[in-house]
Amino acid sequence: MARPFLVISLFVVSPVLGELVQVLQGDPVKFPPPPKCSTGEEAALIHRLRDDSSRLVASCPLNQDWKPGPDYSDRINQSASVVLSAANLNDHGLYEFTCKQRIVKHLQLDVLVPFEAHVSAGGTVRLPCYTVTAGESVQSVRWERHGELVLQRRSTESGKDSEERRVSVSADWHRTGDLSLTMEPAQPGDQGVYFCYFYSNGQKRRGNPAAVRLEVPQRVPEPPARTPPPPPQQQQSECHTGTTIITTVTVMAVLFVPLIAFLGWKLKSRGFEMNQPEQKNVWEGGEDRGEEGSGQEEDTKFNIVMV
């Protein structure tokens, strides 16, 4: 009868006295460092299964790094600490640090499957948690996040709770067994993993579900309105208009420049012709007519001037 009692003591008393490590399924587990072994003693980490069999998780020879056991070669890297990747439900249970097969420390690893909750910033969210309170001596409910207290409510208290009344549990939680946490309004800084506990007969126990992972995505501001670009036809029209203007100016320059030059030449030539007859008539009058034609010469000069 002694051995069954010892086995029961191992699973009931040891986890209470040992260190509790909680992790979500799929997350890595970093085991706390064990006490140092005496000189010449090899350290080891053992997983004690429910059937009282054991499994070597890792060993640490003298002055060397931790090395994975046969069943953990793909989940533990050789290093100065023991880090187990991707925790699963089979990792749940009691662990022992030993020095030369002598137990020096107990650990209780709890692998939890979290409830996933999502809410937009500014919204209201409810993190579920339940337990049986009828016929049980449940004194209080407690919510934690990253190891810090979020809310604690005793069965004798009423009304809303802490953090400027942003978080609360139902006023009749003790009667209904509903330990759910209500948060309003949710903020981006509220993201994280929340753990639900209750105290019964002075012992801290987990509610169901024991963990809730909350995501509060931050609202993305809307981009400023932009003026849409003109349609392709309008762009083509503007381009065509510019080409037409350039062509018109070029054609006008080709036509009018020679015309202006011609008119200038024409006016200059006409001015030369107007001065030429006066000299000719004076010469003709003096040569063909004598004194008799002098009067006619004057008339001719007069007529030319009048013209």
C-alpha cells in the first residue's frame, strides 16, 4: 500500500510544491534553469508520464550544453538552456530536474488550448470562462494577463470592477458559474493572452477555457481622397490641340513672311519710279526744245509735282 500512496503524493503534492509553467499549444517552452549540480554530476530533465514511466527530455554533461534526448532531437537544440519547440498536449505533465538521478526540482507544465477572440479597437469583447460553483466553495474569480492582475472579484462584491471600469464580470457570476470577462472599449494595448482562475477552498484553480488569446487590430486610417487622372481621350485631345496650334503658326509664318517681304520690296520700287520721271522730263525738255519749250518744261515739272 505504500507505493500507491507515494505515487498519489507525487502527482498531487509535487505539482503544488513545484514551479508551474503554463504555455499555449504550439508555442515554445523555455524551462527555467535548474539548481547547479555538484562537481562531477550530470544534470538531466525527465518527463514523468501518467503511467509512472519516464522520458529523457535533455541531459547536460559536466561543463557542456544541454543535449536533446532520443525522442526530442527534432524539438530541442543544443544550447545553454532547454527550449522545447511547438508544445503539444502530450507535453503536459510533471517534469523533474535531476543531478545524477537525484531529483532536485519539480516542474508542472500545463499546455493550454486557447480560445481565440477578436475585436476592433473601440469595440466591446467578451472573454469566456466558466466553472461549477453550485455546491462548491468558490471565493473569488481572477483574470491575469502576462502574469499581471487584470481583475479580481470576490463572491461578496457587486457592481463593476477595475481599470476605470473598462473590465468587468457578471454581477451574478457566483450563481451562474459564468466567469467571463467583458472589456469595453477594447484598445490595441489590450492584445495578449488572458488566463482565467478561481479560488476554491483557498486553492487557485483554472476555469474553462483557461486561456483566451485576444487580438485587437489597430484601425488603419483611410487614405486622403485623390483627384482621378483625366480620361485618355481628354489627354489625347489636349495633345492634338497643342499640335494643331504649332502647325497653324508654322503655316502662317511660311505664308506671311514672303508676303510681307514682297510688299516691302514693292513699296520701295514704287518710290524709286516716282522720283525718276522728274529727271527724265527735265533732260528731255532741255534737249529737244529751246527757249520755246521752257514754258512747257515748267508745266511738265509742275504736273509731275502735282502727281
